[in-house]
Amino acid sequence: MRASLLVAFLLSATPLAAQRKVAVSEDATQAWRNAKEIFSSPFRYQKSQWLVVAGILSLGVSAHVLDEPLREFARERRSRVASFVFSVGEFYGSPLGAGLIGGGLYASGLASGDASTRLSGRAVLESVLYAALLTQILKITIGRSRPYARKGARDFNGLSWTNERWSLPSGHATMAFATSSALATRVRKPLASVGFFALATLTAAQRVYDDQHWLSDVVFGAAIGTSVGLAIGKLVNDEAAKSNAPASIEPQPIFAVQLPL
């Protein structure tokens, strides 16, 4: 009897394991295609898109005027309560936070066979990875000193390999806005989107509050993360539409917590 039950279990589990293996393989292939699409897209920009880029650059440069005053404002208003609140934003924009959100959704969707949740997790992971890679390249190339180095907001050193000179753009802001943009594009519910971007904004504020970045750093980081997150979200939505999978995710229990998505 036990042997027959074991055989029945193995026969039922084998097709499911095979399906998951195929899904992971297809996701890896599509992720590579999306990476090529993202990093080659500037070569296909239209005039209107370059105007948007110019607008973002102008906004970041304008924010530079407030870098020093805002740093002093934040330093004068530090408190235990504020530090606790901002710690939520710090976690949300960290590699661990983004990895848990994206990886949790992906694993949950893969385990349950829910293609929509799996694709949403992959969208977050792709967005964070590609946006963070771009940001890191810029950090190394620009070499801007962080506020705590006390060298001023205009200390740019060019090619640098030390963390103290990796201020521009903000990596946490990049990852937070990449996560929020990808989720907002997938979920497509206004209230949920407000929550996602509120968390991302909290991350950006925390980086200035904790003296890790200048205002202009988080502005550029937010722009990069949002751009990549929206682009990946759209690519994944198009992929879901072609495969007849639901375009957006439904609430799924992850780590025994029902996420309000």
C-alpha cells in the first residue's frame, strides 16, 4: 500500500517538476532578451524620449542647488522615532529587501503554478538587477563623494573604486523605485501604486536623512529605477498577454502573509 502511494506521488509530482523546470528556463531566456532590450533602447530613442531625458537631467541639476541646505536641515532634525520610520525605507531599497519581494513572488508563483505571480516576481528581479547595474556603472564613473565625507556637494573625482565616492546616483533609491514601478505596472491598481511609491519615496528620504546621499543623488536614482521598472513591467505585461496569462497579479500568500496587491 505504501509503495503504491509513493509511486502515485512520484507520478503526479514529475509533470509538475518538469513544468517548473521549463518555466524557469523560459524565464531565463526572456530575462536575457529583456536585458538586451533595456540596454540597447537608447539607440532607438525618438526625439520626444530624448526630451524626457533632458528634462530629468535638468531636474537633477536643479536639485543640486538644494543639496547642502537639505543636508543641514536633515541633520538638525534627527530623532529615534524618525530613524525607526526611515529604517523601513532603508530595508525596502536594500538588495535584501528587493530580493525578498521579487524572489518571494517568483518562488510563490513557481510553487503554486500561478504564472502571473511568477512573472511579477521576475519583473521585480529584472528591474532591480538592470537598474542597479546601470547605477553602479555611473557611481564608479562619476566618483562623487558622499555627504558624510564632508567634502561638499561638488566633489566629483571621476573614475573611483571606493564606496565613499559612490554617491551619485543613489543605489537604494534606484532599487526602491525599480521595485515600485515594476509592481505598479503589474498590479495596475491606483491605491496599491500609491503605496508602492510611498515606500520608494521613504527610501529616498532615508538616504538623505542618514547622510548617505545628496538630494540630487536620489533624484537621479529614482529616475533610473522608475524608467527601468516601467519598461520591464510593460515588457512582462506584453509577454503575459501573448501567453494568455493574466496581465496583473492577484493577492498571493507569501511567508504566510496576505499581500494587498
